[in-house]
Amino acid sequence: MTITGDQSLMREINRMALVRAIQRVPGLSRAELAKETGLTKSTVSLLVQDLVEEGWLREADVQTTGAIGRRPTPLFLDGDRLAMIGAEVSIEQISVLTVSLKGDVIDELVEPLPGTQPSVVIKRLAHLIASLVEKAHSDGRHLLGIGVGVPGAVLDKYGVVKLAPNFPWRDIAFQTELAQELTALGVPGIRIQVQNDYDVAALSEYEFGSSPLPDPLIYLGVGVGVGAGIIVRDRLFLGAEGFAGEVGHSILQLEGPVCSCGRKGCAETFIGQRAISTQIVGHAGEILPVETIRQLLEHNDAATILAARRAGHYLGVLIQNIWTYFNPGRIVLGGSMCELGAPFLDAARLCLDRYAENCGLQLPEIQLSRYGARSVAVGAAALIKHALLRPLDIRFRDQ
Amino acid sequence: MTITGDQSLMREINRMALVRAIQRVPGLSRAELAKETGLTKSTVSLLVQDLVEEGWLREADVQTTGAIGRRPTPLFLDGDRLAMIGAEVSIEQISVLTVSLKGDVIDELVEPLPGTQPSVVIKRLAHLIASLVEKAHSDGRHLLGIGVGVPGAVLDKYGVVKLAPNFPWRDIAFQTELAQELTALGVPGIRIQVQNDYDVAALSEYEFGSSPLPDPLIYLGVGVGVGAGIIVRDRLFLGAEGFAGEVGHSILQLEGPVCSCGRKGCAETFIGQRAISTQIVGHAGEILPVETIRQLLEHNDAATILAARRAGHYLGVLIQNIWTYFNPGRIVLGGSMCELGAPFLDAARLCLDRYAENCGLQLPEIQLSRYGARSVAVGAAALIKHALLRPLDIRFRDQ
């Protein structure tokens, strides 16, 4: 990075630094912001005025205390006027949400996947988005952009879905096609970003979480697919080709069961929804819906309890490995299988506790995802916020 | 990050951006540098003049071509006037090197470890460093700093060795004590940084490598310990507590052999020097020197060949897992066991090729380390260069 005279970029960097500072420490006054960021008080005042006018920040009412002198006005993120739209395209359904700057879900539309043809899916997705755009506008909200999470590898610069094996899709110009459909529906020129589902899910924890934010933060998603979204040094970590975090395809057992990817002994063959279904049914093939597995557990079905415990134990091993690879500050667990609850998660915890005890180290913080089944869609909205708050990433090559 | 009026910092950022640009593309002219960095030609000229005077850059002789007009002067990193000292403290020996900005090893001192008491080791290390400092000064070189790589977990901000299990050391104020010893020897006030051995080894590949540099770059060290140094987005990646990359303690087999860390089935129990020795000797205990194992291989000792192949196969599994976790642009293999050559490395390759074939993906680039047994000491020198070229990391909080 070099620092040159691009005034509009420097202004945007400073504006967004103020928003991030308020996000870290809600309630700072202008004077405290100046101290926090190193900007002069007059610069802060000018920029804050704009940010309040545009809907990024709001001023809280100042409490009259009876003390002499005016108390400084605390500033907060505004949860009312700006919003993002986040969408999840999964193999079962399309979910579209309107999400506030503070991470509140304002509106929501969910419907079953209308087929697996990309053009059919994108057309339907555009319709759902367009309804929420209209709703947002009629509510007087300004939309910052649209994020989409898909279960596959994405070239995020171009919004191309390189590979989504469960549909199966390959090299789909998702972002371009979605933009065209939206334009046709009278919603032109809005920022669109597409990214892997578990990657954006990690952002749902990070962008709407409270300080101090952990570094690294890992979101481990366990559903039909098993994978991780990783945040390192305040950014999504994607790897050389966007495949980083494919921990479901790390080997947990030499010459283990054949995985959907073709390898043998992948974590997914022990932990994923398919593996648990196979253990319950007694043979490979069918993937049981999470609701079915949950009901079997509630009725104390012996095979199901055993299957959940076995998968949970392997989940513990996978988390132990993630711990050694990344030394995360926090691991967040999400995905459909985490909805199975106790027998699955308890077995994982038991396994992990034993590893920690054996090596005498303290485990990282491990939590369930705060948005549950909405993690991917909320995270897709968070992707827009994440990008806008970091203008250098968009306009500058930082090397 | 905010951009404020700290002129001296802005100047340093721009200066080091010019050095990094020349490192990426050797031979750029001042005009090309201006285009590359976005700085004005006059700023570039002023800064380059200083950088040439100080020994960072040198101007190449301009070839007279007979064409009309003056050809622009190509600029290169200067390999003569500035240098760093890099040291490795291993369980066997202390190595200290003087390394040029371009990564050439200028001087070298190696001697056996004089015991495992930290104070004894640090005193001896200081003596060796002081001799090389004197030599460098008499050769007219200016030293930018001293880097030290140690086999353990380091709090790099304070240069404290938190845990080095093989000595065993715990909470050693390495940087402070080394600075005191050096001051006593008449070498005061020089920048000192301490870091994990495999982490700095990764920097030996990164700071002295040629463009384009891979992102992420992983250095996988296989010796008595097995671990990875990781570079992500142009920085060392250390994790929440500095333990990231401890891949030798990821589980390759449930309920496998007990590891030195207390866990069972860690990668180190299959791949490390201790594991190979155990396989050769037939029982646990002794760690055979790498030279002994190599001689046994040369004499076609059946048990040794089998042990090397078995360990190599597991190395392949570990690399496959690193591939799925990090999606690296390049994996560099180093450490004493990589000196075993064919039976070990061929088995790893065979294993990896099968994984790649099964899943239909292309493996990342895999290379042997360019500095071999000197990787850690050269990398420790690279750590100083890495830090100086990134002044924002040192003086600014980038969030």
C-alpha cells in the first residue's frame, strides 16, 4: 500500500474507520472517536455529521443529569435506515432476508427450491429479492447491497460459482445473471456479491458480534456438507483458489469410507448428514431430513442415538484438528446437524475435553451459531457490510 | 486504519512500498515505480535517492544502446550494504548467519548447544552474534536487526518463549535477556525479534522468493517436531495465542500411538524423527540422528526403508489435510527428515497423487525448501526484513 492524494478514497477510509470504531465500542462521543482513531476533532465532526445524515450512525438522546455543562452525545450504529439483503440458496430452499446494519432480521421470505437448473433458481431468487427490495423502499430503508451464499466454491471477484457439487453446478456466472434478472424486474444497479455458504456464515458471527472480536474466528458448518468459514486478521480467508476451509475433506481415517468427493476417510463420511443417515438406516443412499433424525432421537431410537454419538465423537476429533491448525480465538458451530443437540454435541465435547486434558492446554471458546438456520442468509447480508466497511480492499491493492 | 497527518510514518510507508515494488519486479525505473505505486514521479525520485544512499536499492549501469535519448535507470535491491543477522537455536546446535537483503548468506557460525539452561544458551548465542556484528561492521555493512528462531511457542510482541518442550523451557524472556547480553558485549540498541522456528522458515521462502509470491504459502517442517509456518495475505499467520500451524498435533488416527504432547494418534507419532527411529529400532526411546538414518537407507536396510516409506505415506495424508484446510498456493517441505530423500518423499508423493486423482483436483505446488538445513536461521533474518518492510504493522493498529 502507498498513500497518495486520492481524497475521496482517503475520506471513505476515514468514514468507515469511524463506523468500525462505533461498532467496536458503541456509545463513543465525537471526542472519544477522535482519540480512538487519531483523526482531528473537526474532521470527526464533519464526517460524523454525514454518517448520521446517511443512516450509518444515530445520536442517542443525552440524559440531563443536573450537572453543569453539556454531556457529550453518544453515537451508535443506526439499525433503522440502512439495510442489506442476504440470501441463501441451499439444495432444499431459497431464503431471503432484509437485515439491518446491527444484524436484526427485518423481513424474511423462504420457499422450496424450484428445481436445480441455475437459470430457474436465479430467476426465482430475483423475484424474492425484488419483493424485499420493494418492501424495504416502502419502509423508507436504503439498501446497501445484496449478498448470496451458495453451497459451493465461488470466485468471489466475479461472483462465479465454480463448483456446487450437490446441484450439480459448474462455472455459473451467478452474479451477472442475478443482476440481469433484477434489472429486468426494475431493480437495477444494486451491489451484488456471491460467496460460499459457510464463509458468509462466519461473517454473520463476526460483523454482528460484540467486541472484542476473536481472531481467528472459525465457523464450522455441519450439514450434508461439512466445511469451515474462516476469518483471519479482520478478513475472510479464502485460500489460493477459494477452497480454504474444506475441512470436511480432511482425512480422519486412512482407508475409511468413500466420500462424495472420491477420497476415502474424509471427515464428512463420519460427521455429515449423509453419514449419520447411513448409520441409522443401516446402508448408504438416503439422506434423512434433520427433522426425522430429531424425532428418532426424541423417541430414544437406539440406532439413532448411537449414530449421533459416533458422529459427535468424530466431530470432536475434527474440532481438535482445527484447533491445532488455526489456533482460533473462537469456534462457532452451525449447520443442520447441530440442531440435533445433546447426543451429538455432548459426544463432541467429551472427546475434545479428553484431548485438552491429555495435552494440558485450554480449549478455544466453542459456541453454537447465534443465527441458527438463518446463519448463511444473515451472513450473506453481512458480506455486504464487511466489504463496505473496508474500502481499501475494494479499491487498493494492499501489497 | 485511519489516515492522519503523521508525515514521518506516511513517508516510511511510501519508502517501504517502493522497496517492496522493486522486490516484486526487479529492474523497474523511477517512472515505472511511480506508475506501479501511484506516487508522483517527484516523490518517487526523492525517496529513491534516499533509498539508494541508505543501501536499500542500487542503480544498475545503463547499457548504451545507440538509440537516441537516455534509457531509464533500472533499480534493484542492494545485496551489499544492508544485512540482517539470523539465528537458529535448536536442540542440537546454535547457528548464526549474516544474510543480505537479497537472501545471500554472507557469514556463518555454527556450534553445538552448550547445554539447555536458557541463560547459558543465550550467553553463547550473544557471543556468536557479537562476532558476526563485528565482522559485518568491518566489512562496511549496516545491520538492520537480529532475528532468532526457536523450536517452541513464542509471544512475538515481547520475544518471550512461552513453551519449548524439547529443552524444556517455559516463559523465558529471550529477547530481553539477549539484548542485555549483547549490550554487555558492546552491541547495544539493535532491533531483536524472536519467533517460532518453522514460522520464520516460512519467511525464508517468502521474503527471498521470486514473484509472483504464493498466497497462502505453507512451510511444513518435519524433524523431531512436525509443524507449519503459514503466510496469509502477506503476513505471518500465528493464531490467537501463537500456536497456529501445530499440524504435527492434528490427529491422523483415532487412538493411535501416544504423542509427546499427551494426545494419541498425532501426525508427529507417524511422521517425525522419533517415530521413524522407533520403527527402525523396533521400540520407543532413542531418536536416531538424521545422518544415521540416511546411512541405513544408503545400505538398503530393509527396516529403515519400510520405516521411511510408512512415514512418507502419512506425510502425504498430512499434506492432503493441509491442502483442504488452507488451499495453499505453495507448500514448501523442510526439516531434517526431508533430507532422507526418495523413499520418504516418494511415498508422500504417491499418497498425494492418489488423493488428487480420487477427487479430481490439482495438487498445490510442492517444493523442497531452498535453504535446506539453513531455513530457520535464514528465516530469522527474513523476519527482520519482513517487519521493516511493513511499517504499518509496527506503528498502527489496523482495524
